[in-house]
Amino acid sequence: MADDFKPTITYDDFDKLDFRVAEIENVEEIKGADKLYKLTINLGSETRTICAGIKQFYSESDLKGRKIIVLANLAPRMLKGIESKGMLLAASNEDHTNVILLAPESDIEPGSKIS
């Protein structure tokens, strides 16, 4: 196991992170992107677009309807001309040949808080 941990943060830093359950409503190819999908996600009170570099690990049909965990309060970022408003959470081995999405263990409503 690699020992490349990031610097320690305080509880106050952690408390600023807003993790939520989201349901993937739509998955789209992004022109000119080998790794990215454009995902439309339902966060309960709103629908958002996020871009995710998981194309080589998941098909569109694998993703649609799936519940995932997202960081909902990440500052928006432009990726391939698309404004991504959040980030999904995934685990990856060291060489990124195996990636799995983090998801709730059982069914729960979109927008549910992770704490």
C-alpha cells in the first residue's frame, strides 16, 4: 500500500465537505473525451451536471439509475466545455486499472446527507 497520504486536515475542514447520495438520471458521451462522461444527477432538491472520468470502467447502461456518493459543494469546473458541479467518489488501485464507485449499501433517497 502506498504511503502517499495527503496532509492532515482538521475536523472543521472536514465539516465543510457536503457529501450526498445522488441518482444518475442520464449518461452522455462527450465529444472528444476518451475518459469522461457527462452525468445528469438527481440530488433530491435539484438536478445537476457532473463530468466523471469513468468511461473505461462503466458503460452508460451500468450507470443510469445507479445511486452514488458525490461531493456536492465542490466549486464548479469547466471540463471539455461543460460546467461540472460536483464530483462523484470512487476508489482506485494505485495504477488506476481498477475503479469502483462508492455507493450507499442499501436504497436511500437522493439528496440524503453522508456524515
